[in-house]
Amino acid sequence: MPDRKEGRDKQARDRENRQRRREIIEELERWEETEPPLDDSELDELDAELASVTFPATGADVVEAVGDRAIDSAEGTHDVAELVPRTETDTYEGPEAVRARVQRPTVAAAMKRVVEAADDHQSAEFGSSQYEAYERTLRELKAIDADDDDEGVEVIADWLVERIRERETLPGSRDVRRRAADFCRSNDYEVRNDEWLGV
């Protein structure tokens, strides 16, 4: 079979796609490591209490049912009500979605504030990709080893809440990433251009 330009181009594209997939998988694996995992017994007890909730359920439904349930983590003890937004717009398809949210208490508490601020201003509605981008930015800030107090998470959550209240709209995810990168650089935390915050 003769060697043709189309075949070589396809092989190069396939090779790039495989490399991109590997990088995404590696990034997703790192993405999950931003906070120490909660003890499985904590989550099993939460699952048992969530059995009384009819899913899909709103954040308000979850808080009403199990809001006073304490979750112990390496970061301290948090009630579910501190981690899940008390809104009608935040929806959970099942107990595993609630479980995933509370597994990262620092990021969950920050996102709760942002979601509730957006809920106060009906013109500021989250799309799922925008929510994920905000959450990922906060996770990246949480993952900075040099920032032991998670100041970056608090600073960006405060900025988001303030922007939502002032403008009654959600900042673009790129603006949030840029703001987080500025925070990192001003505090001498390394941000490489090939990272999420490297905008």
C-alpha cells in the first residue's frame, strides 16, 4: 500500500488525540486529589440518612432532610447544611451526587456561597459547564501546597460573591481562572501556562 499524505495526517491526528486523552485522564486523576478523602464510614452514615430523600432532589430538600448531619474531615467538622446550597435550583440526581459534593468540604463550602449568591439574583443562572469550571478553579487553588490556609479558595469565593451581587450576573469562567492566577502569582505560587490556572 503506497504511503499517502492523507494516511500520514490521520496517523498524526490519532497520535495527538491519544496523547490528549492520556493528559485528560492524568489531569482528572490529579483533580480528585485536592482534599484528603473522607472516611468511608462517614459517607456510609450519610448515605443511610439520605435514604429518606426522594431523588432527584434540590439542595433545599437535602438540607431539610440531613442538614444537621455532621461530617468529620481532616479540615474539621461540617454540617451538611454548610456544604450544600439551600436552593431550589441546585439539583442532585441521587445520593452519590450529594456524597461527591461533601467529600471536598473546603470547595463545597465556597461553592455553596457562590450558588446561593447566584440564586439571590435570578439573572445569574449557572450552566453545568460554568459550575464545573468554577469548582475546578477552586479545587486547583485548594491543591496549592504552599497555601495551607486555603486563602486562595476564600479570596476567589469572596470575589465571585461580590461580583454576582454587584453585577447580578455570573463572571465568565475564564475571568475566574484569570483572577485565581493573579492571586497565585501575587503570592508567589507557581502557575504554569499549561495548567488550568495558566491563563
